[in-house]
Amino acid sequence: MAEIVPVRCPACRREHRYTAPAYPCVCGAPVAPPLDRQGAAVPVSHRVWQEDWVTVRCESCGRCGEWPRPEVGCPCGVVLRVPLTNADPSAAPTAALSPPAPPAAGRPPFRSVAIRTALDAVTAAALYLRWLGYRNVRRADQRPPSGIGLAARGVVAQVDPAVRPATLRDVECLWLTAMTESADCLYFSLTGYADDARARADALGIPLFVLDLTGTPRPVNGPAETLHAGGTENRAR
């Protein structure tokens, strides 16, 4: 049974009951950040990528992975970081955090997370990249014009949580970034793609995915269908 801990807002003194969500490890076991019942919640004053993620070890297989840091939104307007035990929020990603997926024919079913926030969308995309077989998934060094960039060995990806379809410029900017890094590229959108953006992606061979609210990427063009079916084994370099 999931652990429930009390979280008190230091601004309004309201107390919340919080349960940490469990995310699927690559081995298939659920992993949840360890909550500290004795610690105090900390208000989020500004966003820093490294502070939004924590490194947690899977009890089943021993792998370490990066997961979103638990947070609670208080009705008074304050966002609270839930205290944790035995987790390192500043640990840098390593290859051990993102082991390759099994060969195409033997891959387990993809398991994702429900999307409620932009951070959930990034988490879903990162889990999917790992499932495809990409190693060392991390935040991209170069920030895209819109959305959030992810990178792994040999690939850059853009996660676009905007409420409007991705544009031709969005797709072309991603392609140019990938060209400068001699990498493949993928695009994840929550709301789809403009017609000219999709046509250009088809011409350039860029896989396009739409993330549904369950966090499952749905291929929407031929390159995406090929990548989804075979993972990195079928991806041309």
C-alpha cells in the first residue's frame, strides 16, 4: 500500500495528506520516491531543472533512475516540495540510469505516467526514449524555442506541452539542432502538428508523436511508426 504522509504548508499552515506516485522502472517494477515523515516541506520559489528531479533506486533490480521530485500545490498558491529520505536531488544522469531497452522483438510493453502537468509530459517522453533503447536520457544542453529539450546518445527530442499544434518553425528548429549535433531527432506534442509541419517532418524523416493524457506516445507519421515498432534497432544512423 502506498505511503501517505502529512505535508504542512508553512505559509497558511494548512495540512495536506500526500501519497507519492509510483513510476515504472525499466524492469517493470513500480518505483516511488521515499518520503520523509519528519521533514518539513519547502516552498518552490523558482524552478531549477536539477532540483525538479531526484535519483531513486529500484528495490527490485537495483537500478537507479531519475524521477520527478514530489510536489504539492496548496490552495493558498504555494507549491511545496515534499521532503524525501535516501534520495539525491543533484545526482547527474549516467548511463547506468538509462539502460538500453531489450531488442525490438523482446521489448516489454511501454508503461508511462498520466499527464497532468508539463513536467509529467517530459517524464513520459523520457521514459519512452529509454524504452526505445536510447541511453543516458537527460535534459538537452541547448534550449529549444518552445517546449523542453531532451537528449540522449545519438538523439535530441523536443517535448511541446503547448495548447496549440506544433508549427513548421518548431519542427525545422529541432531538425537544425539535431544537424549541428550529428544526431537523430524526435518530436513529442500534446496537441498535434500543423499540416505544413507534418509535411516537412515527413520529408526530413523526423518521427512525430502525440502524447495522450495517459502519457503514451502515439506515432503520427511513417518515421515514428518505424521507430515505435523496432526501437533504435531499426533507426538509421
